[in-house]
Amino acid sequence: MSAFFFYEPAPSQLYTLTLHDALQIQRGGCTGLSVSRLGVGMSEIGYYLSRDETARAAAVLNLALDNGMNFLDTAACYDLAEEFIGRTVSHRRAEFV
């Protein structure tokens, strides 16, 4: 089972967040949207990428969606991130918020 470490733990204080825990779904506030606890930050993807970087970013985005991650963090200041999402996974629109 995969685990993510939030800090360098002392051997006696090992805290891990398993992939299963990270991908749990929670209802969001007043909206009632179901959102994964772990999301994909799109800030670095929103800038000009090489062809290889674009292919890797698309693979990461699809892998995240394939594994139940449905929160994609975008903002207007992320430049081309929303266009990238549209080009890459618009056919999967029902799977993410």
C-alpha cells in the first residue's frame, strides 16, 4: 500500500496517509459536491509545456481520474490550465469538479 509522508517522521512518530485515505470522498460545504480529499494542483500545468511535458501531464491527469481523484485545482492566474484540462480530459467531464 502506498503512503505519503507530510514531514520527516521520527521513527516513533510515524504518521502516514495511505492512498486509500487520501482518495476518500467528502461532501463539500453548502454545495454538496462530492470531492476527493486529495486533488491535482494545476498551476504548473497552466504554462507552456514541451510536447513531452504535455504528454506526461496528460498521463498524470488521467491516472488521477482513473484512481478516483476528482478535485482539479484551477484558477484564472494559472494561465492555460483550464484549456489544457479541456483538451485532455473534457470527455471525462462528469468525473471531476
